Amino acid sequence: MSVNFDKLEIRNYKPLGEVVFEYLRNAILSGELKPGERLMEVTIAEQLGVSRTPVREAIRKLEKESFVIMIPRKGAYVADLTKNDILEVLEIRKELEGFAAALSAERMNEVEKEQLGKIVEDFNECLISMDKKRMIECDNEFHSFIFNGSKNQRLINIIFDLHDQFQRFRLIYFNEFTNYQEIQVSHSKIYDAILNKNPKEAREEAENHVESIRELVNRWITEV
């Protein structure tokens, strides 16, 4: 395992196993722990300053939530998304993104639109400097802001449950592909439609955005 973790800040209100679980889960979602990387109980425990028991508990929970796979006689490894996982994530995203964008075009207020525009600008600046890490963050912020802008709590709850899968796909995508300018253009079109209070156009642009990604990923999967 190549990652060096910092010592945990232990808080009394959560079981230690839960604290370690959240720490490792966030490391996977941020890309610090990469697919295929082995999780060594002893090493993790030493680096975090805890015993092996909470680390073992955390790894078991990560396995139950499909972040980790256990290979007999080899140990625990960070799970990768399968080809089918990726395509299913994109199918779901296409419908949810379009719905959320349409609602946001109807319901976002002027302050929220200004905030969304700032996220678009931040992504553009990151593209100029080729700050991939920040681009990933901005992409997440952009889509999350639109989901929240829908002001449909049930939709937001669904997205919250799927967020981890969306984020893991986002990491894979930004590392495998370099069509950042196309993403920039798509974000701008979605934003303009929301800004102009055009729900039909917002839905179409959001769906087109995800569909173009799906087509690119599908070709990539076929070629691999």
C-alpha cells in the first residue's frame, strides 16, 4: 500500500470502527486509495494510530458496501467499477440530471444562479491551468448544486444515496479521458438554459451531456 495516512483525530461521539470506515471511504472517493490497491490492516492501523480491530471492522463494512473486495489468501483490495457498473451509473444519471436541470431552471433564484455561474467559472479556470483535481471537485459541485437547486427533497435523497457511485465514476472518467473542453461547453449550455429559465432546454442539454459521456465510455469499454 503506497498511501501514507495521517493520525486520526479521535472523537467520542462515534465508534472507532465507524471513524476508520469514513476515513478509508473518503480516501477511496477522493482517489487517494486507487482501484486494485491492497489494504494492509497492520499498516493502516499503525499509520492511523489505532489497533487492528477497528481497521478490520472498517474493511468489513467497506466490503459490504462494495468499496472493497476480499480475495482468498491474498487480502482486501479497493474494488473497481465493472463495465456494467459504469454503464448503469450513466443510465441513471441521464434521467436524474435531466429532471434536476429542468426543475432547477424553474426554481433557482437569482442568488443561486450567480453561485452556479461561479462554479462554471471555477471549472474554466481549472481547465486553463489543467488542475485536474480541482476540475473533479468543480464537476461534483456543479452537478450537486443543480440537484439541490431542484428543491425536490426526494430527488436529492436519491442522489445522496447514489453519490458515492457517481463520484467513483467521476474519478475514473477524469483519469481516462481528456475531453475537458467538451465538459466545459456542456456545463455552459446547461447553465445558460437554467439562467434563462428554460426547463425544456435545460433538460435536453443535461441529458445530451450525459449521453455524450456514455457514448465515449461505451467506445472505450469496447476497445479495452
